Amino acid sequence: MDRSFDHAQALQPVAGPQVNQVALGKPIQWLRQGAHDLRRSLRPSLAVGAVVAAAGWLLMAVSWKVAYLAPALLGGFLYVAPFAAIAIYGYSRQLERGDTLDPAEARSAWRSNAQSIALFGLMLAVALIFWERVAAIVFAAFYRGEPLQFSSLVTTVLFSGAYVPLLLSLGSVAVLIASVVFALSVVSAPLLLDRPVDVITAAITSVQCCVRNPAAMLLWAVLIASITWIGMATFMLGLVVVFPWLAHASWHAYRDLVAPEG
């Protein structure tokens, strides 16, 4: 009797984190809170931003002579950002607790849920590879000009007016894939860092946040994309500040969107 009861209990589904409903203007508040955290952790946060900016420069170098890779790699930069921001989430958690900032502890915080965070990183890497392949196919289907270099990509494709179908197709596919990635990851990384949940639970919770708060999440996605692109448009230099700012803000988004344990 006891054994069958224990077995039945084990088969019961485990309830995931509860999702809150937030006001439309909450993303603006998250940006303000993120800026406050950034000021309080300026040096270590900017150090992470500098590493991300350097990675952006590396992507530019890779795509400099292979122009079709430019939109794929630079656009895909947004896909892997949540994973790259894990150390920043650690700083925000330390500030929230009133602890002294400890860069070493923040950098190693992922170890508390290493397997799930690694799987999350793998999921984002697969999304990046998928986007790169789709972008290459779209580019090959619509572009019929001379071989491009990154330096001439803007004038030849963006401003010539001759490749509107290419731009529309590439933009539509990018928005579709980015929307899926955003829905699956908007709170996944901070949740995985903060609680011992698996990657499937984290992804489902992220989707639930979007379903329950469609207007606020749409505004949040537009703000993240717009601010990140501004940082990238400065030849990546702006990412030194923009990346940690958005990462700190994303921690506060997680705190507002996902109810506390218990």
C-alpha cells in the first residue's frame, strides 16, 4: 500500500514557477533599475561588456570578406546574449542581497545548475546555427550581384533599393526566429541561475511570461533589440555599456515576472 502510494506521488507533475502579470510600462522601470545596478557594479559589469564588445569585433572580422555572414552573425548576436549575461545576473543577485560584489563568485554562479545552464547555452547555439543557415539560403536565393564584402554591404544592399525582396525576406525570417528565441529565453537564464530548475521548465516559464504579458513583453523585446542595435551600430563600442545595462535590467524583469518560491 505504502509503496504504491509513493509511486503514485512520484508520477505527479511538479508545478513550475508561477508567472506574474505586469503593467505595460514595467520594461521602462526595468531599464531604470538596470541602470542603477550598473552604476553600483560599474567596473566588473563594464568588464563583461568589454568582452562582449570584443566578441562583436571578432564577428565583424569573420564576416568582413564573407558578406552574407554579416546579418547572420551580427543578428544572431542577440540570440546568445542571455547566456553571455549570466555573470551580470550574478552581480544583480549580489546587489539584491546586499552582498559585497564578488566577480569570482558571479562568474562561477552557473555551477550551481551547470547541466541545465549548459543545455540552455546549447539551445541558443543551435538557434544561432539555424539562423545562419537560413540567412545564407535567403541571401543566395535573392542576391545576384557581384561578390560582396562587409565594407560595401550597406551601400550595395541596404541603400541601393535593388534588393527590397531580399531585405524583406531576411527581415521577416529574422523576426520570426528572434521571436521564438525571445519567448523561450526571456527569463530562462536568470531563472536557471537562481533556482534548481531544468531547461525545459525554464523555457516553458519564459513562454508563459510572454503569453500572460503580451504587450509588456512586446515592448521589452523591441527595447532590447533597439538598444542592442544602437550599441552595435557604434562599431560595437556601445556594447561595453549597453550589454551590462540590459543584462541588469533583465534580472529585474525576471524578478517581476516570476513569483518568488514558496
